[in-house]
Amino acid sequence: MKITKKALAVLKATGPDELMEHADVHDGFSVKCGEWTYGGWEPDAREYRCESCGSRSVYGAEQVVFLTL
């Protein structure tokens, strides 16, 4: 899934230390709406349902790093 401009802006505002914190506590990130979903996500989660927008756009924090390379 392609990262929206809104989600990319949120990621750019997220520093590397904050991103690592999200990964450590297994947060997920919606590449559609740009919202973090907290705790309980597998690091390699891909296309899980977002609690905010309802789309299948949540990726584990570690996967988000790979999507932005």
C-alpha cells in the first residue's frame, strides 16, 4: 500500500528515537490516515485494520521504516 502525503508528513515529524520507542512497544502506524495505534501489533504487521479510519492500512513500526526507504 502506498503511503499518503498526510501519513508521510507525520512520519517525517517523528524522530528516529521516537520511532524506535514505537517499535519497542509494538505500535502500529496507518499509512492511510497517519495515526499511531498503540501496543499489541506484531513488528512485521502488514495491512491490519486501522482503528481510526477503518482501512487495512496499519503496519508494524519496523515495517514502516522499510516502506519509507
